[in-house]
Amino acid sequence: MNLLQKKSITHLLSQKKTLQKTLGAYDLILLGIGAIVGIGILVLTGVAAANDAGPSIIFSFMLAALVCGFVAFCYAEVASALPVSGGVYTYAYVTIGEVVAYLIGWMQLLIYVLSVAAVANGWSAYFRSLLEGFHLHIPKMLSAVPQQGGMVNLPAVCIILLMTWMLSKGVQESKKVNNTMVAIK
């Protein structure tokens, strides 16, 4: 058993399944704007940056932008050399090996789970604030996690289920929702 077994490029290219192009340049720009102006910068990281980082936050954003640019160049280079779907998992499988690709796949899943949890928690806080503006209150037992004295953050769970349902409808529908949300923002 070879733990660093690699998948051959010829095998990948022979199984090539083409994906339909559903996002144009305008949609990709709005997707980027939606990610930048999304709830993520308004939750704990944004508060910590505003309260603790001071003016140095500008330099960290510039450094992050530079790193993101280099990562984009790397992805573009690899995608042009290996034109198949699968992202970083497939690229790691071809270049480094099966075990590393497996670990990278699980790390990506953990990143998605943590980021979605943070965003859902932020959206839940905004939803509770909106309801409180109408003098409606969700009991703390149903709107906070156990570490905060509750049982479950039900608005966050509902938001995750709603987004999961929307994403399962397909890219076209998700694109329309994203473009509308960016226009509202």
C-alpha cells in the first residue's frame, strides 16, 4: 500500500467531465463583493479588528490582499495546466499524493464548517436585533449556544438550513440570490 500514490494526469483528463458555464464576469464580481461586504467582516473578527488592532488593520488587509493575489495566480497556473474540476483536492492528489489530498479535503471541510458557523451566528444576531425592533424576543434558550446559557441557536440553524436548501437548487438560483443581496447591501 503506497500512501503517497498519485493519480495520473492522463487518467484525470480521460475522465474529464465538463461543467456548464453559469457565472459570467459580472456575476463573479458580485460574488467577490458579496464575500467582502458580507457578514463575516461584521462579526467577531470585525469587532476585534476595530477594538484591538487600531490603524495596523490597514496593513494586515493589504498583506492579506497580496497573499490572496498570489494564491489566485497559483490557482490560475495549476488550473491552466490541469483543466479538470475538483479544486485543491484534485491538484494535491495529482502532485503530492492520496494521503495529503485526503487531509486537505478534510481541512477544507473544517474551514467551511467554522466559517459557516461564524456567519450564521452573525446573521442570527442581526435577525434577533431586527425582531427586537418590533418588540419580539426569542427566548435565550432558543437563541444562544450552551456556552452562552442557551440550548441551541435556532435562528442560526434555520439560516444554515435555508442557505443549504438554496444552494442545493443550483448555481443559477444561488447567483440570483447573491446578486440581489449585493444590490441590497
